[in-house]
Amino acid sequence: MRTLFRNPVYARLFAAQVVALTGSGLLTVALGLLAFDLAGGQAGAVLGLVYTIKMLAYVGLSPLAQAWAVRWPRRTVLVGADLVRAAVALCLPFVTEVWQVYGLVFALQCASATFTPAYQATLPDVLPNEGDYTRALSLSRLAYDLENLSSPALAGLLLGVMSYSGLFVGTTLGFLASAALVLSVTLPAIHGTYRPFSDRVTRGVRIYLATPRLRGLLALNLGAAAAGAFVLVNTVVLVRAGFGRGEAALALAMAAYGAGSMAAALALPPVLERLGDRAVMMAAGTAQALVALALALWLMVQGLPGWGAFLGLWVVIGALYSAVLTPSGRLLRRSAGAEDRPALFAAQFALSHACWLLTYPLAGWAGATLGMGAALLILAILALAGLALACRVWPADMDKGTPL
């Protein structure tokens, strides 16, 4: 991994990702506290709509943003998106109405829907060696998991010396630091033929759906989202109501899930080089669906497992989730040339979040109305369906998608 940081462009881009993720983590905590101040007992409903707005922006606007931004230099797009996010975060401490939160969050997520696919599409050109790129994907997954663990702890420390409004300032500084780091490097230019806007909007999705390995990736995304949504939505209920444990136990459960994901991300590069993407992703997807199914049946028949077993299962599910999703960038990289990668990464960004847009509310509704065992059973069946679809559309002898 250390050899990656000898590339100064990658080193600064990775640093930009880390500080931006830290800012986003502080924003998540601050939004929860702001929602409680504005809506009191209805804060959960406010946050639910905030996260729905986030997913709708990701799904609906990412291809549009990419089609608009492709005519601008990459550095301009990335820096501009960071500056918009910083400006929005700086406005949030001054809102007095819930609708203002919705509007500002929508603007911020539009900027994120521009930044993230553009950033992801840049890395293959910065790291043309596939081994280096694979290690970069693992580091990126690691950065996301570390943010999930460290940002709440950092927010807790900051809240000891300032009000939650100060967290929005921290978010702003994170995005500004990210912009400064991106501005300090020269990024490879995209050279290609001009296409009409309507063609640019749909091109990524058309390439995606015409490529067998990417159709398989989408089906695997659905399975991973089914298991992941249950963990992210219902862990708090299982820990607090099921085990009767406190907030520290909830943090420990989520840390177990994140630790499994991080361990898999670190272990994946040599495994992928030896076994290949499809074998690793299919094996992980199969194991994840079977673990979810077995746990669902256990919950329905025996109730909750022991606390230690529960934590162990969360480690395993987190590791399998990471093993399914971390290699996705490798599939996208080899499925299109440099000119079409921004569109393809935007399509992956939109379509993968569409899976979460389906599974998040399903996990919440089923858990609240049918019980945890039945909810996980439904999601496990959905994961198995995604796995079966992946095997059908991405057979082992057809790992050769042809871009349009």
C-alpha cells in the first residue's frame, strides 16, 4: 500500500477523500441534533426524509450532473462541487425551518452526486497499473469504514467544547481542505468526441446494461444492499430493544460491522489477483445471502443469539459486504475507455443507490411491522434473487462485456 503514496497526485486525492469524508461524518451527527432542535419528537421523520432526499438526488441527478460536467476540466468539477458543499454546510447553522433543511440537503447532495463519480472515474487514469488501482479501491473502502467509526467519536469530542453548530463549521473546513488538495494537483484530461447532452445522460447506463459483468454487478449490488440495509436500519432495534443494551453496545455492534468490512478490504488485493473478480464476488454474495437466511430462520425460531455470536455475525456480514462491493471499480475500469468512464461511474453511482432506495424502506417497514426475523427473511430472499440473477446475466464464460 505504501508504494501508492509515492504517486503525489494519488496521495493528495486520497487525502482529499479522507478530509471530505470526515466533514460528511460530522455533518451526519450535526443534522441529527439540528433535526431534534427543529422538530423534537418528529426528528426521526425529518431525518428519514433527509436520507430519502439524499438517495433521490444520487439516483436521479448523478447521470445528469456527469453529462453536464464532462465538458469541464476534472479539477474544476471536483473543486466546484467541494465549494458548493462547503457553502451549503456553512448555511445550515442559520436555518430556522425544517423545509430549509430539506432544500439545503438537496443542494449538498446534488454536489456530492457530481463529486463522487467524477472522483472515482479519475483514479483509473491516475493509477493506470491495475494492481495499484486495486489497492486504491481497498484503501477507499477502508476510508469509508474508518469514517463511520471515527467521525462519531470526533463529533463527541468536539461537542464537549462547542455546540453542534460548530460541527457544521468542521464540515465546511473539511470540504474546503478537500478543494485545496484537489486544486494542488494536475489531473489527466479527458479527450473524446462531442456528443449531444441527451446522449451523454444515457450513455453510461446504456454501456452498463449492455455489459454482462456490469449487469451481474448490479444484481450483486442488490443483494449486498439487502443485507446491508438490515444492518444499518435495524441494528439499533436489535441492540436496544432486543438485547436491552445501551448506546455503547450499539456503537460496538456497528464497529464490529465496520471492522469486518475493513479487514476484508485490506485482504482483498492479493485474493483478487489470484482468483479473479467474479469468483470472489460470487462467493462473497453467496455466503452473505446464506448467512442472512440462516440468521433470519434462527431469529424466527430461537430468537436472538448470544451477544458474542451476534457481534461475530456482524463482523462476517461486514466482511462479505466489502468483498462484494470493493472490486466493482475494477469491473467498471475494464468495461470502458477513459472517455466513457465518467458516464459509467455515474451510472454505477445512480444504480447502486437505487438498490439502497429500495432496501432501506423495506428493511424499516418489515422490521417494524413483521418482526426482525421476517424482515431479514424477506431481505435474504431478495439477496438470493439478486445472486441468482447475477449468475444468469454474468456466467463464468461471458466475462467479456463490450462497451457501446
